[in-house]
Amino acid sequence: ATRTKSADVERADSGIGQMPARKWRNRASETLSSLQAWEAHRPCTDCGERDLPVETDVQNCNQRRADLCEKCRKRRTERKESVLEFVNTEASYGEDLRIIKEEFYLPMQAAGLLSQEQLLGIFSNIQELIDLNENFLEVLQEEIDQAFDQGDDDLMTVCIGEIFLEFVNMLPAFQTYCLQQSSSVNMLNALEKEKELLRIFLNVSQNDNTALRRMNLRSFLMAPLQRVTKYPLLLSRIIKATTEYHPDHGSLREAKSRIESHLEHINMKTKQEGNTWTLRSFRQDSKKKREVINIEMREAALKTVGWLREETRFVMEGSLQLAQPPDGQWVKKGSKTLKFQNMQVLLLVNMKRVSESSVESAEPGPVKDAVLVLIRDKNNGKFHLLREPLRLSNCIVSTDPDCDDTFELIEIRREAFVFRDSDRARTHHWFRQIRRYSRELGSWKKRRNALPNIMISTPHTRP
């Protein structure tokens, strides 16, 4: 008989014996049961709960697993509808602005019905609002299109809050329009009574121009007011449908707070100017009150320096204690002879924009100028500047190692100031920020690492 090698033997069993094979089959069965149990109770990807349906939603256009609970499914649907409502209403608002310009402003201008001054009085800064709406809507639409192109049918990657904060500089433009609204309507009423051709034009436009939807000019002029007061409601709907773990949740809340603060500020300004109408009132909390004060200070600072709003960055703002050495010389900053007073201080930087694609460029250009604006606390409801802004290109900023709770700023050949905050860490932060921009400006300081020339000294008596 021919002997068969062991390697040539064909095994009919599993090769691991009957007992181990039985154990292996039992363990595999247990593992499969565990996987099936987990599949039946897998957590929702949004909220983490385990009440999902076992079956897969075959009719879903994305053919994805049913990995969301019913509550989160509804929430995603509501969020998508809210996001689309925000974008669609922004587009409708832009169409109303276009009608104001093309169906009223331009025909009146071409026919010579009103002078340029009268047109400006009625239509205010309508062109600025049109430009802002076009830029804002373009970015919103790009985000929507990109989400759909990437298969995000629920628009979960669209961050309305972040986009709104990027265009937050459009809010002062709304303020300019709203504050002039009362005088604009009064002027339109007076001119319509005075000029028969204007009255005929407005009547014919309302009745025969189908683009106007039988609405008169006054109704269209209310569009910016209606839009700015609707932003908080639209943002609230998106916030309600957005889980707190979503990356845009914090930005949405901040955007809502910013717009409400601006609306409160507009209400306050209209009351100060004696107008009878006000925008819808919003609940004020301490945070909103502080933001309204900040808006007022920024307006005062911008008016003083005369910079363009879109080229200005407010690096820091807040309350500081200020003292001036009596002789204008370098003194020990911890000296008890210094008398400190509370002051509102704003650090403004003028940046040249590299890109013109948005209102606030994501890539700011080089620093053109930087100033420190000193504002006294409110007196009789208004802010007053202590002096003209301190240009950091003409200043030296220093600290004393023996007194680390203050820093000194010397304006060459003029005055010296000692600053401190109630919080030492914040004092250091102010110092670092002011010194940073001071070093970037002034060619004479670049040669000396921002150190003063020993031959330069402030006068013994201030002018």
C-alpha cells in the first residue's frame, strides 16, 4: 500500500475539533445577537437617544440609514425650513429694494420730479442697503448651493449665525435709514401736496405698474424697517431647531443678541430725537444694556477719527482708570500722588482691506493707523471725549517692573498717561495690545525696537 503524506490528507471537519467548534459557533451566535441588539437600539447621531426604528428608510433620496430618532428628524426638517425661510425672505427684501430704486428713485431722477437733495431726503442711504443685501445674499446662496452639492440635503453645514456675524456692519446702515424714516415720510407727504406731477406719477405707478403689486411708495420705504425687526424672529426659529452641539449654535445666539442690542439702540436714539414712532421693543438684560452702550461709544469714536466703518476694527474697549503725572515726566507708576479717574477707552485700528468681496474682509490688510480714544463716563445722556484721540504712531508704551499693575503711555513732546484696570491680568492684556500696534507704526520706532530716543523728552509743563 502506498503511504499518503499528511499534507495530502483532505480534512472533512473544521480542523479544530468538535468541542472547540461548538464553542466558536455559540460565541459567533452571541456576537451576532449583540450586533443585532445594538443595531436595534443604536444611538441617534444628533441627541444620543436609542429609540430609533430598526428598518432602513428606503424611500430616502440619500439612501442613508435611519440613524436619527423621530424627534431629531423633525428638528432637522424644521431647521432646514427655517434656514431656507431666512434666505428666501432676504431675497424678497432685496427685490423690494430693487423696486424702490428702479421703479421710483431712477424715474424721479430722470424726469426731474425732485432735486438730488430731495431724493436723498426721501430715499436716504437706500443704495448702501442694496449693496449690503446683494453681498449678504450672495454669500448665503453660495452656502446653500455648496451644501446641496456635497449631499447635505438637511443643510446642517450651513452656518447662518457665522455668516450674519461676518456682515454685522450692515446694522449701522439700518440704523441710519431707520432714524431718517420719520423725516423722509414727512418730506414725501409735503412734496406730494406741493408737486402735482409727483402726485400723478405715484398714483399711476401704484395702479398701472404690475411690479408694484398695487403698493404705494410709502409701503416699499418701510421694507428696511420690517426686515431689520424680523431678523431676531428668524434667528430664534433657527436656534430653536438647532441642537446645542451644532457648531453654529453659539454664533446664532450671539447674532440674535447683537441685532436686538442694535434695535434697542435705535429705539433709544429715536426717543432722543423726539420721534413718535419706535421699532418693536425687546427685553433688555444687563448684557444687552452693555452692548447698547458699546454701540454708542463706537459711533462717537468713528465720528471723531473719521474712518470708514468697513476699514475699522475695534480691538479692545472697556473701562480703565487713568492718571496724568503732574509734570508730564516719567514717574513711578505706583506713586500715591497719582489720582486716577474712571474712563471709557477704545482701541481702534484702521486696516486696509485686501478683498472687496464682503463687508468685513476675512483677510485684513496692513495696519494704516491705530488710535486710543478716551471717553468720559456718560453725562446728561451723552458721551464726551476727554481729548483728541491718541495716535499710537506718536506714542511710547512701557511698564515699570516694580509696579506691574499699571502701564504708561507717553505721547512724544506732549502728555503722559498712566493706565490700570481693576483686574491685573486685563491690565497686562491692554498693555500688550496697545504696545503691539504702537510698534507696527512709526518708522523711527522700528529702528529702536519701539524704544524712545533718549534725546526726546516731554516738556515739564503740559500745553
